[in-house]
Amino acid sequence: MIRIIQLLVGFFLIVLVVPQTPTENIVLRVFFETGFFTTYSEAKSFLKILTWSLIFSFLFLTFLIHIY
């Protein structure tokens, strides 16, 4: 079960991180255009928190898998 969750988190992480480039961030633009965020800076901070949360979740799940 943990491996399936790790696989899903890894997939979402790849889908989220790959389009983020220093010159053009497609994911950030899509998040901002949804209308859920009032400012561009708010969308940017949400994306940063989401990205790091997924990274740490993936690392934690990998750690759990290797313990058991």
C-alpha cells in the first residue's frame, strides 16, 4: 500500500516539477488563472509549499519502505 502511495506522490511530483523553469513557469500561471488565488505572489507561495511538501512526502515514504 505504501509503495502505491509513493508511486502516486512521485508521479504528481514529476508532473508538478518538470514544467517549472526559471524563465517560464506554466504550473504557476495555471494556478493563478484558476481564480482561486487573489495575487500572483499567493499562488507562487502555494506552489512552493506544495512542491516541497510532495518532495518531503516522497522522501518519507521511501524511508518507510526501506525500514519495513
